[in-house]
Amino acid sequence: MAAWNGWYHVNGNTYGTWLPGDPRGWREKRHRKHVTGDYKDPPPAGYGDGLHVYAHSVLKGPPVHLDHTQRGIAGRALVEMLVDQDIQIIIFALSEVHYHLLARFSDNKVKPRVGRAKKHAYHELRAQGFEGKLWQRGCNVVPIRNRQHQLNVFAHIGRHVNQGAWVWTFREGLYWRAGEEVADSRPDHENRDREDQDWERAR
């Protein structure tokens, strides 16, 4: 499915926090095996228990749960690296165990761009003493279908602040890099006042 105007909703998890066999549902790598259900409609109880136990047993480190300080460090790093790659990101949320972002990828190279941003976030956390793995491999990429879908996703991501997530929107800019010239990550529509009103209604 082609993305509307290059917009995508991307989400993923920290290391070890959503594994094969998870009661919330999961997907096999490259869809090698069909798995019943998903997080909205979970598989039957006990469906993947054995696989889940095995997946935990082969982890190379403990599941990663980010504290509030770590969420801010990693969140800022991930956002700034996307902006530095000329990605038009308008909202990002990072909770204890997962992240969401809504952005326009003009070249449709979503996973490589997000992967580079995740790597930058890892190095920023490592510089502050973080050890071990940080991210679950890969990410989930959902093409935006239309304007209403975009607004709905924006609102959904924004509500993660109620779960203690570090949330950033395009209105804030890269405030932690004050004084530097950075790319403008705001939507590039002509009528930005109307755009802001749309985003506010979506919240």
C-alpha cells in the first residue's frame, strides 16, 4: 500500500519487551508462519506460551525499561537524527518500553532512516553510562492512508503523555540545540495557522 504524500506511522520496542509468543500477539520474521490475532484482538490464551518462554531464555540481556531521564535523552537523539536526515517528523513519543513517530519520508526509505536514528540514540545513552542492548530489531511501518488517518495517528501518539511517555511535537523545534541552525520539521502546507488548528482538534 502506497503512503499518502509519503507519511508513515512508525513504532517499535525496546530490547526484549515484545517477543515471539507474546500474549498480545506477534508476527513471525518475514511472515514465515501465520500467527492468529494481534494486540487489538489477541490470540487465544496460551497460544504462544512455549515460544514466549523460549524467546526469553535466549535473550542476550535483560528486557530494557527506560526511566524518565533515559526517555528524554533517547527521544531527543532520535528526533534530531531524523531531522538531520531531512525527515519531516511532526510528533514522537517514547515510553518505558516503546516508541511511536509520525513523519514524512520522501524517499520511502523508512527502516534505514529510523535505524540510523535509533543507533544515534543508543550512542547518546551509552555516553551517559547505559550498557547493553537498547532496541528491539527493526520497526513496524504503517503507511498513512489519508489526511484523517494522519490526524488520528497524531492524536493517538500525543495521548502517550498520559502514560508517562516523553512526547515531542514539531511546534517545539529542537529546543535542546538552541543557537544552531536546524531543518524546519513543521508541516510545509501554506496555511500553517489552519494546520495548527487541525492538530489541536486532533489532540
